[in-house]
Amino acid sequence: GAIEALYIDRNGLALECTTSNLFAFMGQQLVTPGQGILSGVTRKVVLELAEGLFPVEIRDITLSELTAADEVFITGTNKGLVPVVQVDRSVIGDGRPDQDLRSSWMIERRCSFLVVTQGKLSDRLKRIW
């Protein structure tokens, strides 16, 4: 079953979920909406951590782009990073999360490393939090 509902505006743009922000990999580029959304703490952290790892573009995402993306994930303070494997009847990628997920696994490992091994938030992360 679904864990989130995706908001699509009247123009067919995928904005966000009920308690999550939305990200998609389109090729090598990480894309996330920037307008019509609530800012999220976890979203800010992901954007900071993705800097230097992937090209990031903050722009509108159409529903058709989203369902054709290589990888989609959502973020939220209450859930961290969660891979999305299906939107309605459209399967994302091969329909299952695997070890090739560039987004959630690489960024989550880096988040865990920063918080756990340093024992405190770095100055860079404190600015975000």
C-alpha cells in the first residue's frame, strides 16, 4: 500500500506529498520542485549534501516526467529518505529499491556518518537545522 499521497496541481505538476518533499533523478541530475511547496528540514539537508555529488536542479516536475524518472524518493523528518517505486499505476525504474539507488542510500549514509561519527552536528548542518 501507499505511504503517501502526491499533490498534483491543476497544471499537472508534481509538488510534494502530504508530509514529504519530492525528489527525482532524471539521468544524472537530481530534480526537486521549488515553488508551491513547504520547505522541509530534511529537504534542506538533502540539498546541502547532494551539492558536489550530483547536479541539482530546483524546478517544476510534471507528472509524466516523474513517472519516467530513473529514481524517485521522498524525504521527511518523520521518515528520512524513502524510495518511491510506484506512482498510481506507473512503476518507477524496475519497481523495487535496490543497491543502485544513488539518492537515498548514498545521501543517508553520509547523513548518518556526519551525525553519528562526529557526535554533534557540523557548523554547516547547524545552519540548516
